[in-house]
Amino acid sequence: MPADLKRTNQAIDHLRAARDLLRQAGCPRAAAATMRALASAEGARRHVDHRITRSRT
């Protein structure tokens, strides 16, 4: 499961980079879609965090 946490963190990092690049490129709709994807990925990371916490108890 720590590998899952690492993967979700990497995905979030990539989405943040994509969001920033899309903003710089002047693509507001694509940047907004990326922000929604980022929110979803952050939710997935919270889910993984809870899964790890539950497995330790």
C-alpha cells in the first residue's frame, strides 16, 4: 500500500505541473479540467491514507 501512496502523490505532482503549464499556455478550460482532476486525485490520496491507517490497526 505505500506504493499506492507514492503513485497517487506522483499523479498529483504531474497534474499540478500540467495545470501550471496549461495556465501559462493560456488554456483556461483545459486548466479548469485539470483542476477538477487534481481534486479527484487528492480525494484518492485521502482514500489511500485511510486504507493504510485501517490496515495498521
